[in-house]
Amino acid sequence: MGNTFGKLFKISTFGESHGKALGVVIDGCPAGLEIDEQFIKAEMQRRKPGQSKITTQRKEEDEFQILSGVFEGKSTGTPIGIVIANEDQKSKDYGHIADKFRPSHADYTYFEKYGIRDHRGGGRSSARETAARVAAGAIAKLLLKHYGISIQAYVSQTGDLKLEKQYTELDLSLTETNIIRCPDPEMAEKMITFIDEVRKNRDTVGGMVTCVAKNVPAGLGEPVFDRLHAELGKAMLSINAVKGFEYGSGFEGIKMKGSEHNDAFFKDGDRIRTKTNHSGGIQGGISNGEDIYFNVAFKPVATIMQDQESLNEAGETVTISGKGRHDPCVVPRAVPIVEAMTALVLADYLLISRSNKL
């Protein structure tokens, strides 16, 4: 339970941080989709560890192998199986916490739920699990590309350093030109310097990822419990370290009056559009054809290279010493994960929408 996501375009992931491999089974991908393995590889490279001085130094190339569901470069309509080998585990780095609960980690809750836990790198609760999601998300992106839908995420905040410009004021093509994945070069340099200072102080910091989906057709979403924004929220909150989700005007919208917040309709050729987009491209839980945009808040990484007081499985007070290789800030590597989960939601709802009306 809890390892499957989606209704028609459905994924099930498996594997642990220090196990032999991670993997995903994708069920419901339509037959005939060109599976561009170079594109999948590029997406995996964006998420992989060890890519810069402000990410974990664990070295994983995240090479993947497609086991099924693809023939002569195209999907066959049968389940697509993908595995990603783990190659650079240092399990001994976690021996000191085998019976100890790390603050703000899933150690205690996994132990209470299952009565057993894999302490090596967090086991199943590790963000390493998201490699499988990015592989599946890449295939979802290929499906969305077939319909002209694009997804672009970027880092908009780290600590107190916040990008005040809206996505419409930014050149999002600059996102991949720096290691923090912020499309504003000046702010990117400030963020990189800040994270590096935090890392040198043996601490961590949180941040924000903003995501934009363009050319999403109107009509995606289900009443009333499976609203499009509700499913996007669930997708984002399923990502490790996520503490918040807001779409459209979000929490800032409470400062506005209805006369300011309402998105007035107008006719643009054959299309019905809105003059403003405080709704974030979703009204009544259904896409309206405008850009879908939202923010995802990530907490500071829980593992810090400092001594902390905690408890062990016997309830005794112990000292936890930070060891291993960890991200000082998760958001640079979270960008492709946010995009992947967005793609999975939109691909699923796109397929559902084809059965909504004649």
C-alpha cells in the first residue's frame, strides 16, 4: 500500500536507498509512444546526486534499464518496467544510528508502523526513491509533449533569499544554466553562495520550487474529491521534505478583495481566456486552459553535521552525530522531481479526460 500513484497512467515504485536497485512499473501508457531514452537519461542526470558542490557527494550515475513495455523504440501498451542500480552505497556510515532515531527523520515513525526499519540511508523513506519517479515522469513528459504540453520548474527561494519576480517576468530557459536552477543569474549567485556557507557551517537550509505547466487544455480534473489542484497537491506533498503547496494566488490571495481576485473572461479568437490568472489555471478543480502555476516549499534537510540529542529504540537519551553524504539544500535536485510528479498527474488526467464526453 502507498507505493502506487495514478488511476489510468499508474506507477508503482520499489527499492531502498542502500538496496540493490530502485525501480518503477508504469501501467496505462498508451501504445505507440516514442520512448526517447536519451531524454529519460537527461532527466535522470538533472536529479542525480553528486552533480555540484551544493548537493550530496554520493556518486550515482543513475543509469537505467528498460525491462519491458517497449519494442523497437515505442511503447507497446503493456507495463513498462524500469530499474536503476544503486552503486555508491556506504552503509557503514549509518551503523551508528542502527537503533537511534534521528530528529525530524522517518526513523521513529517507520519503526512504530512496521516494528522494523532499514536504517541504511533511510531505506524506503530516503529521497533516493525519487529516482524512480523521475524515470516515470520522463515518460509522462514524452506523452504530454505529444499534446504540446510543457512543464518547467525552477528554484524561487532558499532561506530568506526570495525571487520576487513572477514566472512571466523570467526567462525560464536560463534555469539549467546554473547549479541552483534559478533563472535569475544574479539571484542564483547569491543563493549558491548562501547554500555553500550553510554547508561549511555543517548545517542545512530549505527553499521553494515554483512550477509552471503551459498549454494544458481546458477540462482536466474530476469533481469533487479528485480536483486537479488536489491531486497536484497530493503529488507534491508525497515528495520527501515537502512542507507546503500553494497554487495560483495561494496564501497571498487572502489579502485581495473579490473584485481584485476575480479572473474576467474574454474571447481570444476561438478561445475563451481570462484577463488575469489568480486562479492558477484551475477553476472548480478543472483546468481552464491558462497556465497552471504553483509553489512547493521544502524544509531544511534533516541530517545536519552536528551533534543532536535524541532517543534510541529503548527510550534512552543518546547523542546523534551527523555522518554520511547529504544535501545542504534539497531544492536544486528537487526541480526535476517536481516536474516529474506534475507530468504524472497531467498525463493521468489527460487520459481520463478522453472518457469524459463523446
